Amino acid sequence: MATSSLRPRATPTATAAEPGASWPAFHRWQALFAAAEMFPAGWEGLHAAPAPDSPAAEEYERRKVLLFSEWVDMLARRPAMLAHYTRQGIQARIVRQHPERACPACDPFNMRELTPELDAMPPFHPGCRCVLMAVHTTRPRRRTKSPPRSRRRSG
Ligand SMILES: [Zn+2]
């Protein structure tokens, strides 16, 4: 596995194209959501850092590490998941689980079909709850209403 993802990147980007998980990237997402004043569901308790020595600080750190490692895990699973869909020839769609809650990172991808690009598949950010749903590709073959084989009128 590539370890380059752990290296902080020189140019901070807050796009969904972030190739890997790193703490600088995590903090960029946090800043981005704070600026947008909309935190996704997984960020409860992480909207703002408590005072360093407060009783809440420990819990805050714990939650942060939890969310971070979940993000790392999900990113690591992406290639296998994509390979699975590709191999099986399954077309899939990205679906947001909490569409009622706007998400600046996921909204552009909602209902989009899965492409071979890793960056265009969830998770789009730490705490992302987007899922992939298989698309049923039954072609809308227009069925010409063929009446039950009509008896040939003979005579
Ligand atoms: Zn999201």
C-alpha cells in the first residue's frame, strides 16, 4: 500500500479529490465544514475544539481519532470495492444517506453513477455516509403488446 497518503500535501485542497487520509487533510475538512456552517452527521462533538485542559478535551480527541481511523479504513477499502463492481460488471450509483442534510462535499456526487475514478467514490470526507447502490440495468425494452397468439381466423 502506498504510504504517500500520510505525507501532508504542500498545497491544501479541500476538494473531494483528496487522494488520501492525513491529519492535515482531516483538519482541512474540519475547517471547511466549520466555514460552511454545516457539519455532516459523523462530526457530532467535533464542530469546535474544546479548551485543551477541559474535561471535554479528552473525549474530543478520542472522537477525532475514531472518525479519522474510520476514514482511513474506508479509503483503504475503495480500490477493492471498485474492483468488485468493475469485475462483476455492476453499475452503481452514489447515494447520500442523509440527503435532507446538505453536505458541500457529497452533494455534487449524489445520484451520480460510479466511474472508474477512485476519487469519485465515497468516502468523500471523514464521516461520509454515502453508499453505493447497484443500478438495475434492465433496458427499457419496449414491449410491443403482443396479444395472446390470436387464433387465426380461418374462413
Ligand atoms: Zn458528506
